[in-house]
Amino acid sequence: MRALMIVPAFNEGSNIEKVLISLKKEQPFHSIVVINDGSIDDTAERAALMGVEVLSHPCNLGYGAALQTGYRYAARHSYDCVVQIDADGQHSPQDVTTLLAALSEGDADIVIGSRYKGDASFQPGLAKGFVIRFFRKIIFWIGKQYVSDPTSGLRALNRAAFSYYSQSAQFPADYPDADFLIDACLRGWKIKEVGISNQKRTSGRSMHSGLRPFVYLLKVSMSIMVNLLVYLLDVKQSVQSVSDCSESKSK
């Protein structure tokens, strides 16, 4: 199975080298692409010195846009699957093997690395914990599937899934977490969770620090509403197409 490791990075110059060193050591048989999302530090230069493919956005387009660039690269180069791993050092490259093994079983299109299933010591903090619990309920209510760790950035997608979400307007540009998972559930993609470890960020600033979880909550909630409208419109158009086809045949 040809796998591509996608590493979205924004101002991760202090972390990117050690992440790539570890990833190359633990996953030597898989390709790596770093998506430099308009960093103003030396993220791109440090990544390039590690001998991996680096794709750079001209400006900061958002985490989701960086992932979609990786999906498009994978689709263009005919990879069988992708694994997205954050550039802040909080994911263990060893866990990539667990995700790929689960994906290779063939009963899931998307595999999520859950810190709640694999790390008993994981404590996200009050604000982030509230956001996670909120989105768990929303995903279960709308998507009819329980996801313990909807904000996990360590995920694997098979070719069908990443090829679909590589298309324009099919993937959230900012925070593709609960909104993406709800869309995946509604469209029939099969989702599985596996336990992973969690490592603390040693430098830089998390996008979920301070009051950022509440900004994140607002943005993702709005994205969920937009995605629901798009999904309902798609369903309506599909029903209309079937109806028009039936009328045409009856004539």
C-alpha cells in the first residue's frame, strides 16, 4: 500500500525538523510531503533541508486548505492512502503504523487516531474539553456515529475518501474537524477510531490555546451549518435528477 504522509505546517520552524527526523526513522518506506501554509518563519527551508517534498502556499490559507493541497498531491501521484500528521510534535510517528493497519483491513474509509482510546493520561483542559464533548454530541446527533476524539489531527484516508475531498469546495478551509466528520458520515464514508499516544508540544503555540477553542467552536459550528445546507441541496438535486430521468423514460 503506497502511503503519503501529509504534514501541514504554519510557523513550525522550531518543531518541523525533529518531527521529520522521527517520521523518516519510524516510517522509512512511505513518502512525505510538507505543506508550508504561508509560514513567515523558516519552516519551508528547514523542511527542504530534510530532503522531503515541500509545497508552499503564497499566504496562510488555513489548516484545511493545507490538507486539501496534500490530498490533491496524493491524488495526482496515485497514492493508495494518506496519513495526516501535525507538525507540532504532538503525534508519535509510531502510531502511523496503527492507523495504516486499521485502514488496510478494508472496513473503514477514514481512520482517526483517538487520544482517549490510547492515552489514559490525556487531559485536554477545560475549554478544549468542553469543545470536544460538544462536538461529540453534534456528530452523534447528526451523523449517528460516536467519535471520541473529533479534534484529533492524526488521521488516515483511503484513496476514495481523499480523492473526493481533494476536489474544490468539498473540504473546509479552516478547521476540518467535526464539520468534516459530519459530512463524511452523511455521505456514507465509514469511520473507525484507534488508540494513539499523545505528546506535549515543546515549543510554539497551539491553535487551541487560550480563548482559541471558543473561536474554533464558533467557526466549526458555522461550517457545520453550511455543510448541512450543501448536503441537503445535493440530496435535493439528486432526487430531482432521478425524477427528471423517470419522467423522460415514461415519455
